[in-house]
Amino acid sequence: MATPTVPKFGASRGAEAVEATQLPWQKRELIKVREATVVTWPQDAMKPKPPRARLTISTP
């Protein structure tokens, strides 16, 4: 069963750092990646930027 996770970061690079950390785990089959989305919301914007396709991570 997949477990959805929604972390919040103070900067968009936080999500990129997590992705870089978890990709080796996926290659070692410690986690299973299905799909993910990164949504950024600049402080001066009225709404968030559209998400870009990324990875979703679930434990095996």
C-alpha cells in the first residue's frame, strides 16, 4: 500500500535535495518511487506555479 507524503520546505531547493538523497535508495530498491509533484509558491505570487512531474516515493 502506498503512503502519500506531503512535506513542506522553506525553499524550493529543499525538495530537490530530498530527491537527490532518495534516488540512490530507489536504485537499491529500498523504496519504490511511483510519482511526485513539486509545487512552488513564490511569496509575492497570488497562486502557486503549476507542478512539474517528479517522483513519488513509497516504501516497498
